[in-house]
Amino acid sequence: MVAKAYPVRILHHNNGISEDEEGSSGVEPYVGLEFDTPEEARDFYNSYATRTGFKVRTGQLYRSRTDGTVSSRRFVCSKEGFQLNSRTGCPAFIRVQRRDTGKWVLDQIQKEHNHDLGGEGSVEETTPRPSRAPAPTKLGVTVNPHRPKMKVVDESDRETRSCPGGFKRFKGGGEGEVSDDHHQTQQPKAVTGTEPYAGLEFSSANEACQFYQAYAEVVGFRVRIGQLFRSKVDGSITSRRFVCSKEGFQHPSRMGCGAYMRIKRQDSGGWIVDRLNKDHNHDLEPGKKNAGMKKITEDVTGGLDSVDLIELNDFSNHISKTRENTIGKEWYPVLLDYFQSKQAEDMGFFYAIELDSNGSCMSIFWADSRSRFACSQFGDAVVFDTSYRKGEYSVPFATFIGFNHHRQPVLLGGALVADESKEAFSWLFQTWLRAMSGRRPRSIVADQDLPIQQALVQVFPGAHHRYSAWQIREKERENLIPFPSEFKYEYEKCIYQTQTTVEFDSVWNALINKYGLRDDVWLREIYEQRENWVPAYLRASFFAGIPINGTIEPFFGASLDALTPLREFISRYEQALEQRREEERKEDFNSYNLQPFLQTKEPVEEQCRRLYTLTVFRIFQNELVQSYNYLCLKTYEEGAISRFLVRKCGNESEKHAVTFSASNLNSSCSCQMFEHEGLLCRHILKVFNLLDIRELPSRYILHRWTKNAEFGFVRDMESGVSAQDLKALMVWSLREAASKYIEFGTSSLEKYKLAYEIMREGGKKLCWQR
């Protein structure tokens, strides 16, 4: 049964005496009270506040997703929130909800205050209202024209900024208004200052997230998104956790803080705080804002190496207001839903969305835990593939690609690039770096456009930027048209047959002088940028065997092309990615179960067959066999240092200089194959054979080319990284190894028992060592 309530100051027609005059204490608010209008409920709460000894403010209102009408309202204690020094974060409030009958029913209430009450309360915010003539009501009573005065929320001057991805924020202040649509969130002023408590409601998960962030700023800590849980019936998200940034132990800065807020989805579509822990185990800095919080970047990742939820990069302040977005608005909700479903399966899944200065969604980046782990092993040489720029692609899909220990391409992250500005690429590179635990590449292959160059210098200042071969070829075809064929032949020979930088410079200058091309603008420009594309200048940098003169095929091949529609993008993406990873698993199997034939009797061949993967061993084996076709002559010796001239039999022009140190077995060759590919060349192997060195020094066996690289086995002697990065490597390595136990251990009951026994025995040793 629903009770009917009216403001306390009502006069009964039968006796003309007010309830106050009768000595009644008035009706106290309780769940089930019914009102004709929200204003009536507000006046009732004002009267109750006056008698109890506090002041009232109008809080949130919620709107219907169907027709936009107001569906519920909150009236709060004036000390709710922390925006003013006089406020204490008081949780007292009532909420009224509109029913199908048109009535408004009090459905939520919190009577407890966290401050002293006393004296006559009053309404904090007042606005003169015109007097109304007494009007009859259904129960034959007359409303007193001297009603408590309250400020009416002006909804007409609210300016909003929208984002296709589902974010919505107020430009101005004032009391908050929140859409009832779970795809729209705002930052209501009345709610963001409230201290969290069990039972606090939100219209969406994003609203709860923004609320907890605002609370965290006041209290003095930072926030990360924690676990989410999904329904077993339809896979939809049923609850989320927001945790202190010092939760867990993945980084040295974290200390296992237990503070968190969990929200649970209700049948109505809203969210309610159902679990809460406010206690921190570290010092807090009350009132300290997060540095540079002018733009919200939604970084959502689970478990491993989660990043702060709201974080800014220095370049974000320079985002142009006139940037265009080439990503269709329909892509954002589809991808966000995909990301959230992946996050439920993969605790290490990471995604981020760039917001511009107007609050609109721009670029998107994502990477699963497998990609993040692969980067820890194979992120030293990276290809930033923007093949979409070659033609009229429907979506600007870019990928970060590495090359594994089988020399296969592996995905290190995917992105949709909103525009081709420095701001877009800077945000993208910085986000990729953050997702990969700050592990910077030694070299990167990317297009030569100025915005990309500027972003690379800013984010990866020490990396060697190599231009994409397809772009160089395209510009050559365009600019070499007027030149004679003789020049084109000598041009190609100069670029691809010179072995050293000195030789290239000499041949280039001779070529330019021969054809009188000193004033050619394009030739002068590419010569100035020779370190980014000429092979002789690239050989000194490690590129993991990425071919210099060949075009790198797109990772997803023909699976994703210019005509791929939105409805098929995710399914094709998943299918192609799984196919690539299946090919990697096959090579893993072959490397451990197949043994290639030896072609020499050299001990170094047996050593490398035992360590290298099949693909890498065949490359090494070919260099070793070819070394028999070379002659070696010592040309210099002083102390422990010797120099050798190694030339091919029957070819006087093919020769290289090898320097060798007998004290530490260090060697270097003018061909720079080891520096460029991480494998010893035939010339050094010839010198080793001459000096009877029967086993390769460990420094010449790069771990990334070995069979063990698959498991990410971390050897601290080779790490060369900070303690924080080393810990992240160990976490990802153990996760990858554990996932293989799960994958193979669940294929049958017998394998399950074996895997369980192995892990149990290992656990005993770990406990004993502790």
C-alpha cells in the first residue's frame, strides 16, 4: 500500500488548524511516500529539514531514455559534497521517482548526517517565486501560498558536449543532470562531491567512474579500473570495481592497497554501490588534483600493469579544436562493446580512447595481453603499419608489428587513427608505450610524413626511424620520371650496392656531379634524410631482420581491406589474428620436435642447432656454409687487436674487414650483419674458424632468436632494464607459461592430472624457498 503525503504546512478545511499548531511533529520521510509533483516532494523535504535542523539543495535529476522527460529527482543536504569549505560530504538525501500513474514516490532515503544538527533549518538556495492562489486538492485541503522557497534548476542553459563513444559532460557548473541512458554519462556537480557509501546510485558505469575519480581527488589518491564481472546468461557486464592506483604489487610503487568501490547493475539499468572499502594503507594527499587533468583518456585494462584511469600527456594541451575525425561515429559503440567483452576474458587487455579539447572521441588504441607480452620479447624493432593511407580505406586502421623468434610478424597493438596530425600520432605512440610498460623500441619503421616524424622524435627520441619502403618507392617513381634510364640504373646501384656510409656519400656526390643535379630539390631533400632510408646508414641499427628493400606485407593481409564493412570488421580481425597465432604455435612445435640436418662438422653448428629456432638456425647455417667460400688474410695486429680482410673466392670486389679482440673475443665486421640482424655473418665465422674458436660467445646468441624466447624466460644477466620493467617481464613471462599449462592441461583428464601435479610440485619448491 502506498501512503499519500503532503507538505507539513497544509490546512484542513474541516478545522482550519495546521498540523504544526496541533503540536504534531509532522510526517518524517520514508520509502513509499507519494507526491503529485517533484516540487511537492521538495517542499515536503524542506519542511522536514527546517524542523530537523539542516538546509536543502536540489541534487541530481534523471531523464528517460525514451522521451527525455524527468524520471527521478534527488534532494540533498546542503553539506553534501566538498566543493565549498563549509561542506562535509554529508550523505543525507531523498530520491523520488515518477511512476506510470504520474505520481512521484519516495524510493530512496538516507537520514543520517555527518555533521551537527540543531536550531531551525532553512533552505540554502532561494529564488523569489510568485504567489499562487489556494487550490483545491483531492482530499479537500488547501495548499498554503507561503510555501518554502527553493531555487528551480534551469535546464535551458545547459550546454553539453557529446562523444560518439558514449561520454557526455557539462560545460558549465550548477546542479547535475544525468541521462537515464546508460550510453550517456555526465559529471553532475552535486554527485561528484559526495562521499561514496553503499546504496549510492548512478545511471551508468562511466558516471560512477567519474564520481569516484572526483572523490579520489579530494581525499588524495588516484584511481584505476579493476575487475569486471559478466552475466553467465547473456555476457553483459553485471558489476565493476574501481580501485586505488596502489592496489596490487605489479609495480614497486604499489603496496597492495585495499581501497575500492564496486558497483552492481540493477534491473532498471542503473548502477548501485554494493561494496566499498575506504581504508588505504599509504599516505594520502587531500585536495591534491591529478596532474594536468584537463582531458579524460579512458584507459581500461585489467590485472597486469593497469594504468591510471584519468591521465594526461604534455602534448594533450595542444590538440587543435579544428581537428577532423575520419573515424565514423558508428565505430565507437561497436568497438567499446568488443573491448569490454575481451576484458572479461583477458585480464591483461588494454584499450584507450583519445578525447579532444571539446570532449569528442578521436583515436582508439587496444592490445590484448598476448600482444603486450610479445612486446616484452620482440618489441625492440617495430613496424608502424599505416597501409590504409595507400588507398581509399573505409576506416583508418593502423597496426604495431614486431617480429618474433621465427621471424614471423606478431601483433603489438591495433589502432584507429582519427586524423593525420602530430597530436594524433603523439597520443597513439605515448599510449602504446604506456600499454607496453614503457619498453621503448630500438628502431621503428614508419612513414616519412612530417607529423609522424615529429611524434616519433617526441615519444621515441632514441629510436632509429626508418622510412617505409613503399613510400620511398612511390616517391622515386614520381620524381625520377624525367631522368634518363642510365641515371636510374646508377641511382639504384649507388643505393643498394654501396657497403659503407663513406662509400655511399662518395658515389652519390659523383653521380650528382656527373648529371649536373646539384639544384634538384627532391634529390637534395632525400640526401639530407639518408640516415632514414639508405641501407648503408641503416645497417648499424638493429631491425630484427626486417627486409630493407622489400615491402612489408600487412599483418592482416586480405582479411581487412578497403571494403571491409563495420559489421564484419571484428570477426575478420579475430579470425586473421587467430590464424597468425596458430602459425606461430606450429613453428613453436616444429622447433622443439624437429631437428635439422647438420651440414658441417663444426661444433658451433651443433651449438646453434640446440639453441636457435628452426628458421633462425637455417639462416645461421647458410652463413656458416657460405663462409667456406671465403679467404681470410690478417692485415694488422697490435697487442690483442687483429684485423682481417675476408674476400670471396673468385670475386675480388666482394670483401669485408673484420676486427677481432683476443682478450674478450669481441668481433665486428664492416658488413654489420650482427648489428642489423643479431646473427653472426659469414665473415666473422670465417675468422672464428681460422682462430679455432669452437663455440660462439654467449653475447652473440641473442635470446630473442632462441627457442626459449617463446616463454619469455628472463635472465637477469641479459635484462639490462630497470627493476620495474624486469618485474613486469617476469609477471608476463609467468602468465604466458601458466596459460600454456591451462591450454594443454585441459585437453584431457590425463593431461590435466599431469599439469596439476607439475604445478603442485613446483609450488612446494616455491614455498620452501620462501
